[in-house]
Amino acid sequence: GHHANEDFTCLNLSFSANIYRSTAVWAIYEPEAMYGGFEKAIATLEVKLQNAPDDKRIFELYPALVRLYIKTEQEQKVDVLVNNFKSVMDSEHIKDNFTLGDMLEMVGRDQEALQVYEGLEKQGSNNRYIFQRLAQVHEKLGNVEIAKVYHIKFDPVLALIGKSVPDFSATDFDGKPISLRDYRGKVVLLDFWAVWCSPCIDEIPNIKKVYDTYKNAGFDVIGISLDHHKYEVRDYIKANN
């Protein structure tokens, strides 16, 4: 079994009945520990892929084996493995292309990986993780401005950085109108929080302390609750001042 502890490591049992720690819940990320060494792990994964090279259920073994080849300075075997994967993968399947891209990037073939991701983009897929891959590989290639464009395509919220928050109007808990334009000229913290969000709750004493320190110097806080039930928020506010 796998039991994650606080630092997100796991205890695993190897095939030789040894307990070892890993950073993931599946041994595929550290097969050398599962199989008792690099040599045994490589031999096992090679046999599995030779026996079923087109079995999509074990496609993740391909990049796992590339990693082992790099670890053991057997990069000369990578080209054959990559070509084998190209012959069995579905060229229109996003996950297969991501697997291919992972292998290419692992051995520094970033320009080839870029071509893989650009091919997916040309297919017209609306999977935003394609943009994330494009952003990351452009960064590695030193194309900073192009990477920025793709980062924003992946997460449009990034386009708001450095811009003024647009005005909005709402009604507060007491039924009074509230508008951001009324706070122009002040330093305003928009605090998105919820009663069920423990990190948010943990931060509230700090927010109150900062507010008490700077409220007379033009600092204010607008709390925006993401809770589903108004009574929960009202009860919390009343109980915690």
C-alpha cells in the first residue's frame, strides 16, 4: 500500500520486500527502487515494452525508460526507443504527443518537442494544456516573449497582472451598496475567502492585524466570500468579529 505523509512522500514495498520512500504513489517514477536497482529496472521495462509495444496502458513506461537510460549514461538507446514509440503512438492523440514531447525534452531535443506541440495546436484542439507545453518549451529555447503569449493563453488571468482592477458594484451583508470606485485612492486588499477554506481562515488574524495598523493611512479590505450558504458566513463573522 501507499501512505502519503505530510511532505508528500510515500512508503512503498518493493518486489524484493524492501520498504522504500518515493515522491509519487506509483513506482513508475522511481522503478529502480521498485525493482532493486537500475539494471533490473531497465531489463524489466525493456521486456514489458518488447512484449506489448502498442499497449496504451503502459505507454508511460517509455519516458520512464528514457529517464533510466539517462541515469545510467545509455543515451544511445534513446533514439531507438523514441522511434519505437513514434511507430505505435496515435499522432492525433494529445496524451501520446505529450508522452513523446516528454521524452524529447528529457534528452534536450527541445526544438523537436516544440514541433510536436505546434502540431497539436494546428489540429485546432481546445485543450489549454497544449498552450502550457508550448510556453514551457519556448522558455527553454529562450523565446521569452512567445512564451509569455502562450502562458496567457493557458491562463488568461495572467493578462490582468499590472492592470487596474475594473470597477464593480455589489450589495454587502448589511444590504448596503458597495462599489470599488468609492475606494479609488486607497490601498485596497480584495480578499477572496471561504469558511471551508482553512488556509483562508488561518490568514484572517494577519489581515485584521494589518488592517488595524494601516486603516488610518488609507488601507481597506473588501472580503469576497466564496461560500455557498450565507448563514455560514454570517455566523462566522459574528463569532470572530
